[in-house]
Amino acid sequence: MGARCRLCPLRGYAEYLYLYLYLYLYLYLYLYLYLYLYLYLYLYLYLYLYLYLYLYRQGSSRK
């Protein structure tokens, strides 16, 4: 019983540790989500820009 009581504060610390672990996990998850979102956004932006310039060049060469 004495040994179990000695581990009581440690158990409370472990619970806080798990809480911080989940917090960091969600933080990294949102970070990667926003990173991939911006990556795809810039990818589509460059793709549309490239297609616009390509079609504009094709249209200007026809004249």
C-alpha cells in the first residue's frame, strides 16, 4: 500500500504527459494538414498559371 501511494503523484504526472502527448499529436496533425493544403493550393495555382500562359501563347501564335 505504501509503494502504491508513493506512485500516486507519478500516475498523475503520467496522465498530464498523455494529455500533452495528445495535444502535440493533434498539433502536428493540423500542421501537416495545413501544409498539404497549401502545397496542393500552390500546385493548382502553378498548374492554372502554366495552362493560362500556354493557351495565351497558342492564341497569340495563331494571329
